[in-house]
Amino acid sequence: MKLVRDKIPEIIEADGKWCLCRRVHGKDEHLVFLRSKMLEETDEFLENPSLEEAADVYEVLITLCKMYDFSYEDVVKEAVRKREARGGFVKGIVLERVGDNG
């Protein structure tokens, strides 16, 4: 049992097959399935970096944003603000330890 894209049942039936599906039972269950889907799609992207896999991760993120009433535009603006203030993750910096100077 896993969360699939909204049109997958129609695609399966158009292929001459049948499928048994149900809708999630409320927001809590939806979030559980979205978490699982995000981990699945992220793993698939890391195993096979491709535009298609990146789009799958993106689609799950869009849905999560909607679930928490965040506009995607506001998320992008916040990411830009944080990148400008604190940087991104491009340089691959790993923090190993922090200590006092005294």
C-alpha cells in the first residue's frame, strides 16, 4: 500500500487492468503517507539522479506545503532569504565541532 499520483488509477484502467484504491482517512494519515512517499522519492532520486525523479520529490513537497497552508511562492521566498543570510548546501561544509574561544 502506497500513495500514488492522482491519475494512476485511471492510467491502470486505461491499460485494461483493475486496481483497488482508497482515499486517505484524514490529514494525519495523509501526512504519514506523504512522509513515506517523500523518503521513497528522495531515495529514488539519489539512486538515479534525473529530472523525472527530481520532479517527483518536487510534487510531494508541493503537496506538503498545501497540507500546511504554505504557498509554494512563500516557501521559495523563505529559501532565498535563508540562502542569502546563511548560505545554501552547495559547498558541502560539514560541521564537526563547536567550542568556546576562551
